[in-house]
Amino acid sequence: MTAFNVVRFKVKPGMDDAFLDAHRDSVAGWPGLRHANIIKTGDGRYCIIAEWDSAEALAAARPHMIATLDGFRATLDDLGGGLGLTDPASGPVVLALK
């Protein structure tokens, strides 16, 4: 069953290019990853949205995700509200609309 993960980030001022550059080739070759996109949701705010073959494939990729995060952690600001540097969510598709 297809799964998605979404992660919100707040990037430090002047670090947008470094944040985006850290992702350019990072996901190439990750097994089970169908698509990954970064969207800009506001000034210095981004969200990664990724589609996976299954929840198992997503779970198996977590070490890769953590290693990638470690490579750009210095570009991130705390999101506030006790969230820390990232606000991740993931799960299986329960209703495909289109």
C-alpha cells in the first residue's frame, strides 16, 4: 500500500540555497521512493512531500533520511512550540482522490 511522508522545516535566514543544495542528489537510489518534492510554504519555510511504494519502504529509508538531515541540520531554525527542527508525519494512503 502506498505511503507518504511529509516534513516541515524552517530555514535560517540566508541558508535557503544550502538547504536546497543538500537535497539535490540525496534521494537518488533510495529503494521504494517514487517521488519527492520540496515546496516553499513561506519565507524560509519548506515542506518535503515524498511518495513511497509502501510503509515498509518508508521505514527502511529512515536511516538515509536521518543521514541526510545530519548534512543540513545547521541550516535549520527551531520551528517553535516544542517541535524542534523538524515536524514529520507519515502514513499509508487511506483514500486516493485523483
